[in-house]
Amino acid sequence: MIAGKKKRPTLVSEDIFAEEYYESLHALYESLNEAFKASGLTQDELAVRTKIDKSTISRILRGRRDITIKTGSRIAAAMQYRLLPLLRAYSDIGSANYFKPTPTHSARPAVNATGTVQQSSQANTTTVPANKLLQPA
């Protein structure tokens, strides 16, 4: 580095930010849907427990509405779950998308029946655990 000249930071592209956002969003939709099915609640009951309009609950569960951590936590708590925001290094999980598509967003490699995604590279293939965002309270 030349004396007095600062090195520019490496910027992350908007495409990468968007991809990361949708991966996390879809993982949350999937986790909420699994918890909703396991809860035995109806959308009406979930709406009453959360004080969120039933149509909004429906759109969230179908992946047709963005969701905040606050709303996700409220819905999870109403189903006796805790939302766990997890950060994982790419070196630990790889960089492959591992969510199931919703009607609103394009398809990506889906989580298979065992809850894993096959991630391939030129040299090898590894199995990556699916990201579970909810745990029973």
C-alpha cells in the first residue's frame, strides 16, 4: 500500500444481499409452516393468539408477505416455539441455497426428505443440515 493511500473495503453486491435475504426469509416461512402444522391450531386461532389479522397470517404462511423478526417471534410464541436467529459461517454450511420455494419466489434447490440439501462442488459433494429457525419453547 502506498503511504497515505487507504485501501478500499470490499463491497458486497446487492445481488448477494438479496439472495441472502430470500434464503433467510424462506427458511423462516418453512419453519413457521412446520410449526403451524405441528401445533394443531387453525389460522383463526393463531390470529386470535397473535392479534394479527387472519388474512395476514394466511399470507405469511403461504410466503406471500415479508415478515419481521418481531412478527415471526409473535407467531412462534403463539405456537409455543421460540424463533432462533442463527448466524453460520459459509465455511461451516457452504453457500448453496437451501430453502423450498414459495409461490412468490423462484425455485432453488429444496431441502430433501431427510432435511438436508446436497451441495456439490467440482471436487466433492457434501450434505448440509437444513437451517431450523424454530425450537419448542
